[in-house]
Amino acid sequence: MRLLIMGPPGAGKGTQAKKIAEHYGIPAVSTGDIFRANVAAGTPLGLEAKRIMAEGGYVSDEITNGIVANRLDEDDAEHGFLLDGYPRTLPQVHALDAMLGARGHRLDHVISLQADVDAIVERLKKRAELEGREDDTEEAIRVRQEVYAKETAPLLAVFSERGLLVEVDGLGSMDEVSERIFAALDAG
């Protein structure tokens, strides 16, 4: 199964991605985790990503496309994967189409977690306090929400036109949301 999970930053994509990956036996590929690992290691990519994320922005398509292409070439992604945090822009959708097409694959479903912005802001402020995440200031959170709404949310229309979109209420307990996702995917 080749899946993509979308939703505003803080909607619970990372949490649900792990559960979905475990449930279906596929790797979860999180661009955010890849960037944070590079930040922690102090790599050139990490330093650039840290600066961009601290401002609430997104890392360039060119860098992100390369990272995803390399990850999808790994053996564990041969028979399926769940992408989390990619694609975020229409050019990234086209790049993903090309990557998958070159491997003779296509996406099976795109999961869209639906969540209220104010609920997300409160959730992320609490996470920032608990985890000490410098990139989760209220200002940066709101900037990411605006960028998502402007640049990424319109991609949902593309996936809907392709018949791939599965919309799921992202608010509630972790298990409630997981069960909604599994039911929607198993039905579709």
C-alpha cells in the first residue's frame, strides 16, 4: 500500500503515521523527522532546515524532492510506504508522480486529517512546552497554518479529482482517530 497523509501542521499526522505504518506493515517516511535528524546532527542541510523551520517556513522543493526520492529507493519502501509531510506543493506532487511512475507505482490513497486551527495551535503550544521544540512558537505555528492553507490545502482538490482522497476527522483520542483511518482505508 502506498499512502500519503496530509493535514495542517499539528493535526496528528506523525502520531497517526506511526500507527498506520505499523498496522499495514509499511515504513512511515516523515520529511520532518528527516530534517530534524539533520538539525540534531548539525549537517549543512540541518543548519539550513533549522533556520527555515524557526521562521515557520518550508525547506525548498529541490532539497525535499531529493530526500524523498532517496528514501523511496530504500529496500523497505519497495512494497509500500506512508509519506508524512510530503508533498506540500503542486511541483512536489508532480515530482512524486514522476518518482512513482519511474518505479511503476502510484499512490493508493491520500488521508486528509481534518482539524480546527485554534485546537491545533493549543495542541502545538503544549507539545512545545513538553518537548522543548524551538520551532513551535505560537507565531511560527500560525505562520505554518497560513502557509498550509495557502499552498498545501489546494493539493487536496488534486487528489480528490484523482479519486484518492480519504477525509478523516483528526480530533479525538489517538485510538479514535486511528480507528477512523483504518475503517476509511479498508472501505476504500
